[in-house]
Amino acid sequence: MKKFLAGIFAAALLFTGCGGEDTEDQAMEEMPTKVKAIKVLTANAPLSLSYSGQIVDRDKMQVQSKVSGSVVEKYVKGGQDVVEGQILFKIDDRQYQSAVLQAEANLAKSQTALNKERIDLQRNEELYRANAISEQTLTNQRAAVESQESEVAANKAILEKAKDDLADTIVYAPMSGRLGIDDVPVGTLATAGSTALATIGLVDPVFVQFAVSEQEYLRIAKGGAESDANNDAPPNFKISLTLADGSHYPYNGQFAEYDRTMGNETGTLTIRAIFRNPEYLLVPGMYARVEIDGLSIKNAMLVPERALQQLLGETLVLVVQNGNTSAVRKITLGEKIGSYYIVKSGLKPDDLVIIEGLTMLRDGMPLEVTEVTAKDMGFSFIPNENIFDVGQNAN
């Protein structure tokens, strides 16, 4: 009998214990989760673009001689700064001096012959008037004079060409700039219009070349048009450089050249910005980071990066819906701006987005919501900055 009563009592305790656990689990499920949420921000968002750029010469050309021959003198050295018209090289001129002397002799000979033919023509004209020679004889003499005049003109042209060739044995700098170190040594056999004696390029200012996507080009082009039309807008974009060692280049640049077509393979447009280079710090071939400021995206809808969750290649956020319960939203993102991402679709301006307290993607969970501001959380349009100011939309 005692054993029977003990068994009933144990069963009763077990039943009571199981029922208590179920009740506790249900109570836990119904307890709201404490979260922090922030309203989706709508503001004119400042947009900064960043690209990998390369320093290139603004103008560059190869120095070539107009005549062939051996280099017998060099008046400069590689890396030297030169000015337009400065003497760089001298080509062996002996054959060209001989050519000038020969051309002068041929011209003198042809002029002597022309003088003789003219005297003969004068005599024949007198004889013709006296009916001493036929008209054909006079005509032949006139043709002889014209032929010799052509000979003299041809020899004059040959002499001018020989003199030009002799003058071209001196090679001058075609432009001001800096020589490369690829200049040839004395003794090099130069072929006219083919052998590169040196390379010269402008080093101040220089171009920085980079490529932008089609969408980014449209933002830049439209932003420039707005600046031109609106006196309140900045007159120019701010284009700055960060060098390979992390230092900031002290001069800002300006847009200079746009390619005429998008690259078929890359889908990008090549742009060149021009930068002053008085200290010659920028060397063609160097790489630098190009930063473009002064753009803005009007009435952009933004969500903090902290609110985003990735699942199976999709971007999701949790929002607070009516009744303080959670709801999962799939969104499409645009550019990243500081602590934020632009939202292209999936949210409404008044949505409350959860940024802390709920990490499991689940609809319908009860919430205890604390609404915070961007200033409370240290969110900013500028990376790693705790200053936030967008006017009335900041809260």
C-alpha cells in the first residue's frame, strides 16, 4: 500500500513539472525582445567617388632626326629639363656639306648655260628680223632657253634641299619638358624619321588617367551641368589625389579630357584630370588614388550598414511593423556613403529599421523598441567620423 501511494505521488510530481516547463516556454516566447531601431533617412547625400589612377604625360613625343647619320655630339643627358629650340644632338654633317657644295656647283653651271642660251636667243631674234634665219630656228632657240631655265630652277631646289639637310644635322628640342633616360649615346647610327634619339614630355602639369562606369559618368556629367546652371552650386568638383605612401597630394585637379567612347570590353569611360606638378613629385607611370567630391544624390533614402543582413545572395533588413512586431524586408542597395547605403527599393521613408538586438531573420516577433537617432549611434556620411548633420532629417 505504501509503495502504491509513493508511485502515485511521484507521477503527480512528474506531471506537474512537465506542465510547468511548457508554461514557462510559452511565457518566454511571448516576452518582447528589446531592440534599437532608427527611421529610414531621406536626405541629399554627398557622394564621393574613388578610383585607381595613373600619372601620364600631358604631352610626350620621341625626338628623331630628319637626316640619317651617326650622332657625333650630344649636348644633354637623360632626365634633364630642356626648353623648346634647345640643341640636343648633332649628326655627322660631312656628306651634307659635300652635297651643298655639289649643288652650288651644279647651279652655277646651269646658270652659265642659261646665260649662253639667252645670248644665242637675242642674236637669233636679230637674224630673224633680218630674214637671215627661219622661224623654226628661232622657235628652237626659245625652247632651249626655257629648258635651261627649268634646269636652273631644279638646281636651285636641290641646293635648298641640301642646305636644309645640312641644317637638320643639328637636332633641336621640339618642345619644353623633361628628357627620358632612353637618350642614345654618341656614335649611334640614326635613321631619318625612324630612330628615337630621346623621349621628351611635359612634367608640369600632368594628367591623371582613370576609368569610370557608365552610371558614375552620368552622375559626374549631370553634376557638372547643375553646377553651371546654379550659382549656389560649387563651380568645380574637388578632385584630389592620395599617393602610394598614403600621403595627400597638396594640389587639387580639374577635369581635362574625356574619351569619345565607352570601352567595349570594360564598359568604362576613360577620363583625364590635370594637376599642377611644380615640384615634379608626380612622375608618369606612378599610381595614385583619385577622389572626387562635390556630387550629391538628391532625396536619397538611406539605411545604416549595421542594419543589413545577407542571406543567399540577398540583402535583408528587419523593420518594426504595426503592433511592435518584426518583419523581414528584401531591399536593393545603391552606393555606400559613410555609415549608410542608399536604398533603391524595398523600404518606405517612414520605416523603422532594427539596428541592434535582433539577429534572427523572423517575421512576427514581439518587440520592445527603443527608437534612436543617427547622432545617438554616431552614424555619419563621412567614414570613421562621429559628426552628423543633415538638418531636420537627422532624427
